Amino acid sequence: MAQTLKADGTPAGARIAVDNPATGAVVGHVPDATAQEVAQAIGRARQAQPGWAELDVRSRADFFARARRWLLSHRQEITDCIVEENGKAQEDAIAEIVYCASAFAYWARQAQRLLAQTKIRSSSPFVLGRSMYTRRVPLGVVGVIGPWNNPLLNTFGDVIPALAAGNAVVLKPSEHTPLTALLMERMARECGWPGNVFQVVTGAGATGQALVDTADFVMFTGSTKTGRLVAARAGERLIPCSLELGGKDALIVLADAPLERAVSVTIQGALSNGGQMCTSVERVYVEEPVYDAYVDLLRERFQQVTSGKPAGLGSVDVGAVTFPPQLSTVEDHVNDAVSKGARILAGGHTTPGPGRFFEPTLLVDVDHTMKCMREETFGPTLPVMKVADVEEAVRLVNDSSYGLQASIIGSNIKHARRLAERLEAGCVTINDAQTNYMALGLPMGGWKNSGLGVRHGAEGIRKYTKLQAISANRFPLRRDMHMIPYNPSAYRFILRLVDVMYGTRRGHRNK
Ligand code: NAD
């Protein structure tokens, strides 16, 4: 019997084991979907999409409201699922649920306004009297591909605006954390969403590739390396894509910074989600006058951070390292820094199993020859560097191939804003880190190797549509004066009109 093969040549019907990073125990298995299965899901989505797009905004909002209530009434089950497959602290899982509940409400409320028709005016003599407008049309089937660090927020979170714009969505979560996405599929069923408007396909890279091969738009969140492959394939197919990729976010502590706040923001920014956020603070630059006081306080607080297996609210601050190879990357960055002269002020080691853990680690005496200052670490480590002044801080922040986010801590907001505008990053927060993600009206997207396009804000939903421009001649004459057969006096008149309208003082002579 002929065997069905996956896009990468492996046999169909294969299953992927999902482990709990905090215990090493296998907690589930999911199918490793073949290219054919992805194509079938896309086919079903195509059938379902026109009906979904035709629903009025209020009906779609009603489906969202049901899902929001489901999400909140099942919050413990969802939290447990996220914690089990990702290994993060419960508090970090709750933040994902809060985000999705607010996203359901936000996009239901804003979709109509942000996607409304726009009247267009033109003063060109060729279109006088025309009525013109643009309208937005859903793209069709959106493929969302997500990473493992936020199994709900960076996967299902991007499904919501795509659906709000009238698309059907096929979601491929990370093969390391696929269980939460399957819970969302159950939510859609139990909330009576129209069939196949939202589907999940599970699988590894080849399944994601098959989705890029068949969807009408790809919303990708993941590493810069995979993002380039997705963009290249989308380019070949000439379909649009949006890429939310890696980061090496910097935080600047200014000489006038309130130090307690600076330390709280640094610890939250560096260690929330175990440091496994694209927007994690991964390097700090401190102005010389406050360096010693800041580092003393930071070391004291770092030593108080708890880490280990999450067991309910308040049990640990930092959970497990989710993705096995990530542990080697974190170790490598710490060892590389120490071998080049860095000092460890807290942590520095892998914790013995079961499970994968790395101690919250504070490094000083670092510089830009070290991997920990230039490459994405994606773990609970933080290098801190002394700078002579703001100029040196700006130079070092911008000395990066990434440009996702940056943070500034300082008392003079005017000064901090001016500084923010000199940083090469898609988002800058002042006296905060990461909180901007929760402001759904504020665009979030990376510059440089951190991505293309944005999520959130007007562009965060408009990207899921294509524009149609409609122009109507309400008073059609038998013939417009500019039409063939050309009439020289008509064109002299047009040129005189253009001279008047566009103000060339001498005008153009038409001989
Ligand atoms: P990854 O690139 O390894 O995988 C991401 C997803 O892409 C997975 O679902 C994977 O199966 C899939 N995939 C792999 N090969 C593919 C291919 N050829 N075509 C299509 N899909 C393919 O990333 P990861 O390790 O899961 O996630 C961590 C990375 O994600 C970090 O770099 C982090 O900074 C980034 N991230 C970025 C944001 C952001 O908003 N900018 C948010 C979260 C995570």
C-alpha cells in the first residue's frame, strides 16, 4: 500500500510527544499533520469564510463575547494547560488569558471603525465630479504560525483580529506547546462558532511550511531564521505576510532614574516568563553616576527571585526553560561572557533535573564582544554594562541587528522622550518594559531583523484585508474633453487649470 508522506518525506500519521518542561513527563501527543491535511484544512476554511465575512459586525462580536466568557470561565483549565506544556509560572499564564479576553473585546469594538469605507477626494482635472471610496475586503484564509514561549498570546492572540476582519483562520501552534491551541479549538466548538472558521493543525516545521504554501496571508511569530524562510516562500507565492521575530531588547538607566522603579522594571522585564519573551530585557546600560547603587540593589533583588517547578499562584517567580536547546544557548552565553571577563553576581548555573531550569543570572563587566550582548539569549539571564553617558548608551543600544523594543528609566520625561526617538526600535517604553503589549491600540512590531509589519493598532487589523478602490462617474457626459480624438484647445485649458492649481508662477507655455 502506498504510504502518504509529509512535505519533508516523513510518514503521515506520525504523532508528536509534548513534555512538561518542569518535570520532563510527557503530557500529551498531537498529530504531525501532513501537507495534504493542511491543504484539506485550508479547503474547509475557504468554504466557511464567505459566510463568516457576510455576517454583520454585531453577529461576529456576539461570537467573540461568548468566547470571552468561555475563556474566563475556563481560566483555571487554560492556565493549567499553559503551565503544563510551557513550564512557566501561573502568573505568566494568567497574563496570556487577560490579553486574549481584552483582545476579544477590543477587536469586536474597533473592527467596524478601523475597517470602515473611506471617502477619497481628488482635485485632478481628469476626475472632477467623481465619487470615490476605498473598502476593505478580507483576504480569505489567514495562516497563523506561533512560537512556544506564549502558547495562547502569540498564537491565538493573533487569530482574533484576523477573524474580526472576516477571514477564516488556520492556526499552527509550536510543536512544543500545541495543547493550548487545541483548547481554543474546543472553545470555538462549545461557543457555537460556525464550523471551520477557526481550525488548528498541529505539527512541526514542515506543517508550518505547508501552511505558508496554501494560506492567503501568513501571520508568523518566531525566530528570525524561520521568519526569513517564511518571507522567501511568501515572496515566491506573492502573498503578504507579517513577521514578528526575535529581539535583543535594551534598557537604559539614566542618571536621574528612580532606582527602586528601575530595579523593579528591570527584573520584571528580564525575568517574566522566565526571560523567554521576544520583548525580554536582554541588556542594560547604566549611566556611570548611578551604576554602583543600581547594581547593588539589583543584585539584592535578583537573589530574592525564586525559580523552580510552578505549583500555583505565588509558588515561583521564574519557571522552566521550555525548549530543550534553549538551555544550551543560555549556558553558552553565560560561559562565553565569563570566559571573556564577565562576573556573575547571582545564579549562573543549570539546576539539576527533573525538568529544565536555569538560575536567574546577573552578569556585570560585560561588553559587546560577548554573545550575551549581541545574540538573543531567551532565558533568565541579564547582563548589565556601565556607560559614561547617554551618547554611549544610544550608540550601544543601536549597535544591534535587532530592533524590537527598548526601555528608558528616568525622571525627566521630556528628556527620555527625546532619547526614545533616537533609538532604533519599533517600540520604546519609558519607566516601563513590556506593558505596551497590553495596549491594543498601540502598534507593536520590530525594526531591522526583528520583523516586518505590526500587530495591534489600526495596521494590526487592516493587514488582514485587501483594499478595493471604487470610483464612480455620477454625471457621465457623451465624451470628456480629455478623450480621443484629442483636442488641442481642451489640453491648453487643462494646462492653464494645472498652472492655477499647482502654482507654477510662470506656467508652462504650450506652443
Ligand atoms: P521558530 O522560528 O523555531 O518556530 C516558530 C514556528 O515556526 C513554530 O510553530 C515552527 O514549527 C514553525 N516553523 C518552523 N520551520 C518553519 C518553516 N520552514 N515554515 C513555516 N513554519 C515553520 O521559533 P520558536 O523557537 O518557536 O520561538 C522563539 C522565537 O520567537 C524567538 O526568537 C522569539 O524572540 C520569537 N518571538 C517573537 C515575538 C514577537 O512578537 N516579535 C513573540 C514571541 C516570540
